[in-house]
Amino acid sequence: MSDATIEKIDASALGGRRMRYFDFVMVAFVVILLLSNVIGAGKVANVDLPLIGAYAFGAGILFFPLSYVIGDVLTEVYGYARARRCIWAGFVAMLFMALMATIVVAMPPDASWTGQAAYEQVFGQVPRIVFASIIAFWAGEFVNSYVMARMKVWTDGKYLWTRTIGSTVFGQGVDSLLFYPLAFWGVWTNELVVTVMITNWLLKVAWEALLTPVTYIVVGWLKRHEGLDVYDAHTGFTPFKTTV
């Protein structure tokens, strides 16, 4: 399918049009979001970088930004309203994951099972950090999607790289600005909170920039196979809605 067959359409005119690959992208968004929090968030990794030396960082930073990349793809290909549904799906999934982890960790272990301490270390996250993570994700993703959608209209669909990187600057900025103070203010020194907040924000934006070629490939493939290019010229941008 060539670019000539891609229909440029306003999101308000989509109606109940069926999207062949939307469900798959939505599942990928939620799965990466959950796994990056479960598997990556609890580990502090250390790598030896040229000119820098040993550098410690939360391993989740390698994969969590992928949720923003997929968020960009959702907004760019399917529009803000459908991206909004995915953000709410991810938000509810994170809440359920936190509730499930809390209940399962709190259940008394059988005397023959020796894995309770390890289980608590991996899944027994501090409620304050869980709360901060969920709030920061929700706000950051909506800012990311809003900036992405508005910039697409302003640029008439051109210069995709400006939207993917620009939306991440604002979205990850809000995410970091909320998460680190909410999670660690009063626990870490104020200087450390600010340093880690700025460092991780810069790393996430850099990671997004490096993944720009991948975003171009995925966006182009989806637009060709869906046969449409959605613009949010008349979209209501309230986040407090789940319908399209």
C-alpha cells in the first residue's frame, strides 16, 4: 500500500471505524508499562562507561521509555482519543498490579516455602513509591499525548521527529518532576532528588531520540496498513474521559 492510499482524516470523523492493529499496539503499551515496573524498577544496575566510569542507574530506565515511544505511535497513528483509552487502561492495570502485589506479599507463607524474603524484596514495593509512579505515569503520558497531537496539527503532519522528541521533553519532564519529589523528598537529600530527577529526564529524552528511526518505521508501517492518518484538529483534550 503506497502513501497515496493513506487517507488524511480528522479524528472526529473516524466514528466506529475498525482499526486492524490498534488492539495489538494497546496490548504492547500496557505490557511494556507493567513489565518495566515489575522487572526493571526494583534493580539498580551498574555499568562502566567510557569517560564517566562506574555509573549506577535504575534498570527500568532501559525499558520504561518504550511506553512513551508506543504512546507517540498511538497518538500519531490513531489520534489522542484512542491514546487516551490506552493511558487509562495502563493506569488501571498499574493500580491492579499494585493491589495484587500488596495482597499477595501480605499473605502468610506456608512453612515449607522459603521464598518470602525474596518475594518481599521484589514485589513488596513501598506504597509511597507505587503511588508516585502511578501518578507520574498518568500525568506524564497525557502531557506527552497532548503535545504530540497538537504539534501534529501545527506542523500539518510534517517533521515527525520534532513531535516525538518534543512531546517526550514535556511528558518525561512532568513524569520526572512528579515522581522523584513524591517518592523520595525527605528520604534522599534535596540535592540528590534534583540531581537524579534531571539526570534521568535527560537520559529518557536521549533514549527517545535514539529510538526515533524505529518510531518512523513503526508509524509508517501502521499508517500504510491502516490506510489512514489521523489529525486532532477538533478533539476534546480532557483526560477525564475514556470514550472515543
